[in-house]
Amino acid sequence: MSHRKSYSEVERNKKIWKKNVIDFKKSTMVRGPIPLAQIPLMDRTRMPLKKDIIGRFKHMAPDIKSRKDKLKKISKELLWTEQLCFCGLNKVKLL
């Protein structure tokens, strides 16, 4: 019993696989360029967008090599507990 595939079957499978593979360059062109964010996220007055967080991640690439350390630093920057004060919410009556 032979389980080998013929040349024509291999070529046909190769064409199907090539047709279904997504080209990464096309997906980045749809997303557009993301500017580097040099300012830390905690120094902003507004909530950062996804592109701001990705830009900050890309800006830290030369300084911090490991992905884990970059994510730790970004998560610390995103914690706004010290900056946001929800003390006045108790006095506001919701209708």
C-alpha cells in the first residue's frame, strides 16, 4: 500500500495553499502607518487609543528587548488609579 501523492496532486495542493495564504504586507497597508509615541501613556490627559499603545510599544523596542518587559511597563502606564479621582461620584444622583 502506497501513501505517496502524485506530482499533480502535490502541485494542486500547493496552488490551493498559496491561494489561501494571506499576505502580511497587504494587511499592514490597510492598517496604515502607526506613529511612535515617545510620551508615556500616563502623562496624557485622555485615554489612549489602540494606535497610541502600539506606537508606545514600538518606541520601546530599542531600549527594552523582551516583549514581557514592554508589556509590564505599558500596563503600569495604563493604570490611571492615581490620576483619576472618582470621589465626587457619591454626590451625583443618577436619574
